[in-house]
Amino acid sequence: MTESQKTADPCVMVIFGATGDLTKRKLFPALYNLANDGYLPENFAIVGVGRQELETTEFRDQMIQNLKEFAGENGNEERIKWFCGRTFYTGGDFDDDKKLFKDLKELLAEVCTSMSIPENFFYYMAIPPNLFANVTAKIVKNGLGKEENGHWRRFIYEKPFGHDLESAKRLNTDLLKILKERQIYRIDHYLGKETVQNLLVFRFGNSIWEPIWNRNYIDHVQVTVAEKLGVEQRGGYYDSAGALRDMIPNHIFQLVTLTAMEPPVSFEADSVRDEQAKILQAIKSFSPEDALHNAIRGQYDSGEIDGKPVPAYRSEEKVSPASATETYTALKLSIDNWRWADVPFYVRTGKRMATRHSSIVIQFKRAPFVLFRDTPVERLTTNRIEIHIQPDEGITLHFGAKVPGPIVKMGAVDMDFNYVDHFGKQLSTGYERLLFDCMIGDATLFQRADMVEASWSIVTPILDVWSAIPPRNFPNYRSGSWGPKEADDLLAADGRIWKNTEA
Ligand code: BG6
């Protein structure tokens, strides 16, 4: 959002899946934070749609409880009241367009009239992806999807957007038959994270990095998204998805593209997304041979997290006891373009890892040895920029310094920038910016159809090889560790090691 645009357009947010987890944990708290910061207009309403038959008053009661539990400051009374007066609900069967969608249409008309809101609607699909096309078609069929008389209609889709290349293409085709691409907002909540957005400012708002941000100076890049959590209650979904589908073509590729892309000609949505798409097209696709050597999979065994025993993945709720699903993935990616030729991007993500930590590490090449001929190689410092995404957001520059004393001895030091120290603590769920952007029609931080398809085409060959050759050594890493040994071997083969943080 720019400083000039302080409030969103008057509109109604329609949430499909309004009684679900995402709505209560993220969407309502995000709206709450936006309202607190003055970004929501007075002419704003929320219509929840769910399978449960609830009265609006019952839905408001649930919302109050949820805001008290999940919103910052535990929900301020005044603000909660503001929300209550603007929240409505209608429930029913999503397949039945005779009833539910007619009710929705009437309710929207009533809300718009009584609250003087122009008929700008945005639909948030917090529902299983297999319902996306169907629900969208019913909205459109009932005359609620077409943009006319200057009113906009936008559709936000939660991930996963497809299950593989084929299904993503099918979904794009189905949606594009009834909507315009500019009405479609494919969300990736990683783009709502401050540090992820800061990547653009860090790279392109400073002049000192760009000249060295290439193969002449950078040895390799590491992207890590490590989680301590296991699959929690999501075994049903996760066991048919796995770490690769769940994290790589979306969150991890966002981090890779923002790190690797060329400077866009402007911050307009399509300029930024064109550059991201070019990186996705330049990532070398995996042959079956590459998939065997440069894609590692792992599954967690029992172990300890924070000193407490935790079960193996195969013993989790709704997970098959013989599951071959990976909970860890590491890939070696090659970006075939002039900037990045021969600079590997190692990416990894896993559940039940030693610590919760997401970062991008830019590892620079070693300085020439000449001056330090007598220093053992392991003591020679290399430069590194670490972009910390979570839990502590910030940036560290790692470099060598002389240890004080009569002899020239080299030590390693860090220069740290921490977001909270400089800017104070922001209450944020990561969804605020994305919801606001949708309300002002800025799609920069949303995925375009071609990006989604390019991402799936990179990983689909790996999925094919993995499903043809079941893993023989699962589970292969202990909960609370840094993942399987094969992932360390992947880097060791290139003479490199993962940058792990302390637990
Ligand atoms: C979701 C995945 O998209 O991202 C989850 O489905 C994962 O499996 C989550 O836990 C991670 O998000 P964050 O913001 O906690 O890093």
C-alpha cells in the first residue's frame, strides 16, 4: 500500500468457509488490525458463508470469542462492536445453487442498501481447493461475479492451487472461462510477510547490493523454511500432499524468485510478476536422473521438541501407518540465466525440525587467499547476508574482522538489523497487506496463472519419480533434528554445508 492510498474502497468481503480455522485465526484478526490502523472504510461489511446453518447473531457471537482469543490486544471492546455491526452470515449446501446462492444474493443486496455500500464484492475462498471452480461458477451464474456499472468483483483463492501441473492448468482454464485474470487473486501468505516484501526494498532501494548480486560474487544461495510443528490436525490433507507440494511451488518459490529476479521496470503488478515469472521459466527442469540426485525427501520419526517427546509422522492422526509421504524436502535448483549460471540455489523445508526458522542465505565467494596464506582455510571468513524471515525478522551481514592483538588473526563478526528494534512490534498476521491490496485492486503480491503453472512444471517431474519409486528408508530423520542425512550429503557433494541456526 502506498502512503497516498490510506483506506480501502468501500466493499463487502464474502468469506466462503467462514466457520473454519483460517477465518478465525487469520482473516478476522487481520481485518481487525486493518480497522485499528484506519485502513478499512466505514462502508465496509463482511458476509460469512458456511455449511453450518447459523443465525447472524450466532456467527457474531463466535466472532467475538475468536477476536478475543486471536486478535491483537485481545480484541478491544469498541472495535469488536464496530465489527459486529458489519458482520452477517448465511449458511447452506455449497452444491445447492437454488438456495444458498439465492440467499447470498438477497443478503448482499440488503447489506449494500442498508449500509450504503456500492456493490464491490470480494470473495475469499477459504474452502477445499476441489470446490474452487464449482463455487465460483455458482457465484457467477447467480449474477454476483460480473463487473458492471463501475463495481468490481474479485476472487481470492487460498493455496494449494492445484495438486500438480495438470490440475492447476484445469483450474486456471475453468476460472478463466468465467472470470478475467485481473479478477483472480491467488494468495500466497508468504508475500504478506514484512521481510519478504522488504526483499524488494533491500535489493532495489539500495545501490550497494545490486553490483555484487550475481554469479561473479555469489557462491550459492540457501533458502530454508524449517518448522517445529508436526502436521497437527491436518493429517488428512497433508498425507495426500506432502512437503514438496505444500511448500515448494508456492512459498519457497516466492522467496527464490524475489531473491533472483531482475529489477522490474516499475512496482506495477505485472512488471514485478513478469520478472518473477522469468525466473521460474529459467529454473532448470528436473530430468528423472536429476530428481534422483538433486531432490531429497524425508519423513520425521519420533523424537523430542522443546524437551518433550513427540510421535513419528506415521503415528499422527489421519496419517497412514505405512505412509510414504515426505515431511521434508531439499532441492538443488539451477537458474539458467546470465546472472545465476553455476550458482546453485539450495532450498529445504521440513516439519518437526530442530527449530522454527525461515531465512534466505546469500553466501559470497571467498576472498583471494594471498594475504592469509598461513591461516587455516576453516578460519578464513566468507561473507554472508542472511535475511531472517521468521521468527525474528531482520538482516545479518557476516564478515571477517581482525581479532585485537599483536598478530594478524581473523575472526568472524555479524552486523545485525532487527525489525523490532528499529520499527517496534507490529501486530500482524501476514494477511493484512494482502487483503488490503485486494480491496484496492493491487495484484502485485498475488500469483498469476502462468507463475502457478511454471512452478508446478518444475516440481511435477520430481513428484512423478517419487511416486514411481517409493522411499525405502522412511522415517529417516528424528523429530527435533535438521532433517535427513541425504540433505547434508547433497551440499557436501559440492563442498558446502547448510547454515543451521541454534535451536
Ligand atoms: C502453509 C502450509 O501454507 O504454510 C503449512 O500448508 C505450513 O503446512 C505453513 O505450516 C507455514 O506458514 P508460516 O507462516 O507459519 O511459515
